[in-house]
Amino acid sequence: MGNLPGSLKLPPGGIGPESKQVMENIKTTLEAHGHTMANVVKCTAMLADMSEWGAFNEVYKTYFAEGRYPARSAFGATALAFNARIEVECIAAK
């Protein structure tokens, strides 16, 4: 989720800031385990509102080299924890 580090609070501003924070959280976790975003092979995005897919995607694609996007699936959710707009799960491999 896009919670701010060390808290259960989401950044203000909706899908854009939440998308950036969730991707930063994933990046930080990967780096703590000796991986990078280049090691991501699959992501699943869960959105509270599928109409926000484009806004999420604009942020998402900045975390990967152009043309080297991991496999991805997405679905709409009726509710996410903490009233989040986005939740992302990734699998990485070396």
C-alpha cells in the first residue's frame, strides 16, 4: 500500500501521491533485500476505482525501463484497507 513509511497513514492527494508512495515502498523493500525494480517480474494492481488506472499507470511506468515492464494484471476492488486508492503486489526474481 502507499502508506507513509513508519505509519499507517496515506499521503494526501489521492491516486497520484498514493501511486508514487506504493511504488517507493516496493522499491525500498526490494533494495533492503538486494534487489532492484529491474528484478520485478510480475505485479498485481488493485484499484478502488478502475477509472484511475491511467493515473496509476503514468506513475507505475516511471519505475521501470521503457520496454522492460513486468507482466501485470489489475482489478477493481470494492474497498481497500485504510480507504486506499491503490494496492500493488509484486514478485521479484534474480
